[in-house]
Amino acid sequence: MSGNRIPAALQNLTLPVIASPMFIASGPELVKAQCKAGIVGSFPALNARPAEMLDTWLTEMQADLDAFRQMHPGAKVAPFAVNQIVHQSNDRLAHDVEVCVKHQVPIIISSLRAPPKEMLDAIHSYGGVVLHDVISIRHAQKALEAGVDGLILVAAGAGGHAGTLSPFALVGEVRKFFDGPIALSGSIATGDAILAAQAMGADFAYIGSRWLATKESNVDEAYRQMIVDATAADIVYTNLFTGVHGNYLKQSIINAGLDPDDLPVADKTKMNFGSGGGSKAKAWRDIWGAGQGVGLMDQVMSVAEVVEKLKAEYMAARKRLAL
């Protein structure tokens, strides 16, 4: 990892990992545990409902993490990130960005559309970093033209909204024109995979589904168990539920009374992030997102235990390759 291209906020981590923001599942308890374990925690702003709750969450999280830093002066306590969906159906965007600027949230993760100049200027005004998630080269170029600081490459197999490109192709092509910070997403669930992401040119692994089967995630026990029981063959790729293609657990689709092998195609113009876009079953309340790496998750653990396991696997992989 080239330190000179990595923002200061992302340099003092125990592992080169950014936890991805997951609808419903990512709340203050999960994010605080991730940060205390030394990896970047994140949550979607829309998880804080009603809108006024976002200010409450940020105030409480910052106070808790500050207290933890004082009690553990030698610990690597990572910053957290807030995800903002840049889309016309998100009528909270202006409010949520304003609240994040007020709290000087160190990292903003923008999704779907490249963030507008006024949003970027507001975040950059206090030294904040904007990472934008993309599934294609065209989206990556548009985001960089808009002025984002780094890219999150969402490759094939990622949980929730995901692309179809191989990570080897996506990282390789982006590196041809961008030397800034890159995080890679797509079925990363082990320390070996974190090292592999770095080997192919990414700076960080962007991990989502692995945190679903933790004690701190804000999900039903049935969701956790479904993650533990599932394999890659149990993941369905569809755009029915939000208008954007994503990966979901087959059993949750069946439980909602739908046939996972015969799902209709949703109209992208009806993309909606307030409810399920193309079905009465709502993502992520009824239809549960997960990536193809679920087969590597065989028990429910605490976040701290997961990070320790990832660290051990990462170091073992480095040793095996004599790095």
C-alpha cells in the first residue's frame, strides 16, 4: 500500500479494511465495535430513522469512541464513515449531508450517482474524504471527474448492490488511469482475500456480508443463521427489489413468497430507496442481502473475534508468500 496516496484518516488501521455500510444491519453498535477493533466502520445515513436520529447517532458514537481512545491510548481506533445515496428518490440527502458536515464525519461514502460539487465542497471544507462506490469503468471516470478522493470498486459477488465485473479486470483497468486510494469489494471474507485485494492493486478490502453474522449487527437471528447456513449457490442476483441489481439470499426470497428462479425484471426508472422498488417485499426488511462469500462464514462471532481471525489469516498468508 502506497502511504503517500492514502488519506491520513485511513493510515492508522489494524488491517487494511473498510466495513461496508449495510441497510438496516449497520447501526451504532456494529460501527463502534468495528472502529474499536481498528477497521473503518460505516453505516448508511438512511439507517437513522427518523432523520433527526442521525444527529443523535453521530453525537453518541463520537463521544463513545473519544472515551475509548482516552481509556486505551495505545489502541488503533479507526474512523467511521457515513454512506450517502445520491439519487433523486433520497429526499434526505441535503439534510443528512448537512448533519455530517456539522459533525465533521471523516469519511463519506457516496453511492449510485457522483456527488454534486456543493456536497463535495462542504465535505472537503473540513478535511473530509469522499469515497465513491462504482461497478464500472464509466462510473469510476465520472466520479473522478466530479472530484471524489477515492473509489470503492464493487466487483462480482459482492453483497447487496453489486456489479458483474471480475475484480482482476476492474482493479486493473481503473489503475491504468487512477493512482489514488482504492477499496475492493466482492466476496472478501478471509484474511487471505484481504491480501489478494492488495496484491492485485487495491489499497483496502471493502467487506460487508462478513459482519452480518456478528453479535453486533442489527439483524434478526434468522438472518444470522441464514448467513451461516448459506453457500455461494444460495445467492440470487436481481434488480427486482430496488431497481438496481444486487445479490440476495435465495431463502429470504422464497420466504417472501417469490420464486427465486423466476423473478421479473424491475424498471430502473422506478428506482426507490424508501421502499422496495419492484415488489411488495421490501429490501432489506424482507429480502436479505448477502454476497457470494457466505460459504466462508460458519459461525456467529463478535466483531472483535472476526477481526482477530482476519488478522491471523492475513499474517499467515503473508508468511506463506514470504512477504
